[in-house]
Amino acid sequence: METELNALVHRANELASLPEVVMRAVDMINDPEASAADIGNVIADDPALTARLLKIVNSPFYGFPSRIDTVSRAITVIGTLELLDLILATSVIKAFSGIPPELVNMDEFWEHSLYTGVVSRVLATRHRAPSSERFFIAGLLHDIGSLVIYRHRPEQAAMILEQARGSVVPLHVLEREAFGFDHGQVGAALMQTWHLPEHLIASACWHHQPLEVDEHRLEVAMVHLADVIASAVHSTASETERVPPMDARAWDLVGLPADSVDAIISEADKQFADARAAILPSASAA
């Protein structure tokens, strides 16, 4: 199983690797000696990436009162880790193309992922967790392992998706029965090859089993809850599987009132339009 998983991820990484400038920026952001100007200079080597980042940070989704016109200024305003999150968001969306449209509607896939990220952000804000943006990106990227499976195991993926439509067995369980691993494990393994932060890896790997992880349990629990909420209520919720089962212990861990769900959904709906306008169209930009 591990050999097959590694081979799948290796093949995926060859076709959907992050651009070199992004990997350099990731390394610099993780370097405590690198300044905002240093990081900005690296990102400036990719004008398209720079344009996407500045579009996002100047969007209503962030709502900064004055215009941000340089990457180094964006780092100063939102922080280096938050900028890393935005780099990953725009770059990962662009990295995956060529998924057979008869297998999955990519617009719906990314809208579900984005809505999950927005709900994660709302949950984190209500929980008063620091750096709520990390929850947003964890939610946005939680299902990227599915794209690897769709691209490199399309026939098997189609059979599993069809099976999931008429089954009470969750999709990730059907994947394990067929492959020996699920989309969460695939996404986590791909993120590891990209040297992404551990909380993103954990959230991808364990978002269907949030209490089985030892570290980053809060992030995983929020992504788990956000995924369930997004699958249940969002207009682009996929019909390829039923709403994934919720682990009530995750809700207990997040510690929000049970009657706050409607308010969370209402707030997420308001943020989603701004997030979609800022992030998803930029995925197809130059």
C-alpha cells in the first residue's frame, strides 16, 4: 500500500508540482533570517503570482482600509505565514488541471473546497484561535488528494464515486477498500513532498477522523466540521457522496454553542462571495 501510495504521489508531483518560485518563497518564509523585502523580491520574479496575491489581499475578503501595492507591504500587513497560505492557495489551484470533466466538475470541487475553507475561518474566528487564515487554507486544501486520484486512477475513481452515490458507506472508506488508502492520505503525502506546514498535512490526512490525530487536533477538528457543514448546506455540495458523518467530539473540542450553526452558515455565506471573487477566478488567470 505504501509503495503504491508513494508511486501515485511521485507521479502526481511530476505533473502538478509547485512552481520553483513558490518553493523558494516557502523556504524563505520558513527562514527566520529572511526579511519581508527578501521574500517580496523572490515572489516578484513571478509577475502572475504577484498579481494574484495583490488581488486577493486587496479584495473585500480581507477588507484592508488602504491599498496594498507590493508583496513586502502585504507581508507587513498580514504576516509571512498568512502570505504563505495565500501563495499555496493560488498555486495549488493552478497546479491541477486536466481532470476529466465527466468524472468531476472542477468548479464545484473548488467551490466546495473554498466554502469549507471559509467555514473553517469562521469557526476559528468564533473560537478566537490565533491566525485564523491558517484554518482557511487548511479547509481549502483538505481534498487535494482526491484530485490526484481522479487524475491518475480515473477508471477506479469513477467506479468508487458511482458506488458512493448509492451507499451509506463514506467515500473515504470505499477508497481504502479499493486502494488501501484514501484521498486524505494521498493529499497529506503530496503536501509532504512540497514541504508544507504540518497543520496543513494533518488537516488533509485526518479530516474524516479528527480525533485520531495527536497534533494539530484543533485545526483538524475545525476542517472536519467545516467539511461536514459545507457538504450539507452549500449549493455546490457534491452529489458524488453523501454528507460525511460528523464526529460529535470534534464539535466538543471546538467548544462552540450547538445553536450557533445557523449563524456560522450565515456568516460563511457572506464571506464566500468575496472569497470566490478573489481566489477562484484568479486560478485561471495568466
